[in-house]
Amino acid sequence: MSSQADINKLFWHSRRGMLELDVLLVPFLKEAYSDLPDEDKQRYERLLECEDTDMFQWFMQKSVPEDPDLARIVKIILDRVQPKYD
């Protein structure tokens, strides 16, 4: 997906109505999505097809997606918002 119409569609699918998800997904889409490799963009699009309750569990780190592709995009999003300490 690369056209403005496609990005707009992703934006609306990224708005979940659950604040905890919205504050992760919307900024990620606006600020990081365009820099992702195509494979990770596809993973993000698949992530948006998941249930909010599942995503909430993943982003609150109470569970991990069984699908390795979904686990990868969840980790990418979490790594972006969590400070890294050495």
C-alpha cells in the first residue's frame, strides 16, 4: 500500500477506539510506517485485522502472538516506544 487512499484507509483501521491502542498505532503509522520494508508493512496490515483484545494483550506484554510475523511487528512497535537502556 502506498497511495494516499491506501494510507488513509490504514489510518482509519489504526484508530481502534481503545486509547491504549490508538496511542501506539496512529503515531506509528504516521511516523514510522513509510520507512518499513514492504514485508513489515504487510505485517502491520495483518496486525490491523486482529482483535483489539488480542492486540491489547500483546502491547501490554501480557502475551505474545503465536504467529511469528505478528510477533515481529508487535516488537517493532514496542521497541519504537520503549526507551532502550544499556
